Amino acid sequence: MICAILALAGVPFAGAMSAERLSPDQQWVFELRSSRASNQVAFTQLKPGKISPEEASKAKLEVSGAIAHLKKAVQVAPKTIGASDPEIAASVGEAQTLSAQASKYLSSPNYVTARKTIDLAMDAADEALGKFGVPLASDFRVVGTFRDLGKVQSWESYVGLTAKAPGVAIAKIAIGIAGRETANASEPGGLRRAPSLPITNLAIYTLQQPSGEYSSGWGKIVNGVIVCSLNPVMAKDETFAISFQPRVPPGTKVLVKMWSADRKRSYAIITTK
């Protein structure tokens, strides 16, 4: 509790993206799904048997669309949490290569091979989406601070974090090292594995009111990620504070995810100093 209160003082708040548009994660997933949808249409045009000129033309157009969507996915990937990870990027690259090959086969024309290649491109897109998991959303503004408690007696091995969502009541919070593992934490259908640097210990959390009064409770560590189901929910003007181990090195990016009482989602990335 002492550590959580100490964490309320720190560096200026750093916010998440605006809720007026899709998050980078959602944009990436949209482009991958759109590429797959375009390839699916092309695949259906190339049914076994004689292919009409109209069907061939439609297939070419859709494969071109799939290639364009994959290009956009690659462009947005650096802004996401984890789409540039080697294993995910490799699957996207494979989908790009196969789609480009299918386009060449359609121009040959070699419709049988084009159809098989399009099918493989869809499999690669599915693989990338499966590895990525649930995209982060930006439905409301989240801000937070991160403070090293190395000079606070008895708390030298802890770090303190505070976060809030101005104007939004929050029902649940998850905190972990920024990556797909934390992004998927507590999400239906999300990946279930620990981050490369898992959280190992935590103190109680507090919900700080502007008046200075506060309530407290315990979260839990699930696969190396802190998960706090807030009961009662964090009020619109309250600030969440918690302290945890390990004491991560400066420059470490921490992902804070929030679920609102009305089931919306958002997040912030906070960098240690």
C-alpha cells in the first residue's frame, strides 16, 4: 500500500491513442482479414473446370486487392504491439510472396496452380492472425506514469505505476511487459503464455480519489501479467496505483490495458526511466 501511494508522484503522464479511429492493432488485423477475403473471392472464381474470361478477370482484380491490403498491413505493423515480431512478420511475408506468385500464374494463365497458391496465401494470413491474437482497442483515453522506487527503503526492488482513464469508469486492468503476451492477457481466445520478462510479485493496488482518500485491493499474476478485477470499479476521477517486481531496466516498455464498466477497451504504453 505504501509503495502504491508513493507511485502517485512521478514523471508526466503519457497517453494512449485517440479513440476516434481504429488502433494500429485493429488496422493491421483489418488489412490481414481484407487480404484473406479478397483472396477467398479469387479462389472461388477459379473453380475446377473451364474458367470464363470474366471469372479470370475478377480473380486477377481480387488478388491485386489482396496484395494491396498486405502491403498496408506491413506499413502499419511497426505501430502495433507485436506485428513486427519475426514469427508474425514471416507469415505475412509468406502471404505476400504467395499472392504475388498467384498473380503471375493468373497472367500465364495457369489457373490450377494459381488456385492452389491462393489457398496457401490464405493459410499464411490465417497463421499470422492466429499468432497475433486479439488486437488492442483504443476506445477511450488512458494515461499513466511509471516510477523507479530504488531509493525508497524496503522497496528498492519494486517499481511503482499509476494509471487512469479520465471520465471513464474502469472494471479491470492488466499490466505487463509490452508484447503480444500482455496484449492477449484476459482476452477470450487470446494467447496464453508468459512475456519474456514476467511480473513476479506485486503489492496491493489502490484507487486514489482526488480528495486523497483511497480504497485498496489485491490483483493476481496470471502467466506473468498482473490482472486486477476492480471491485468496486474505479470511478471516473480516480487513479489506479500499484507496485511490482522485478525492477525492470530503464527504457522498458510496459503495456497497461483497461476494460471499462460498459465493456469498452483501451491501453497505454509507458516507458520506464
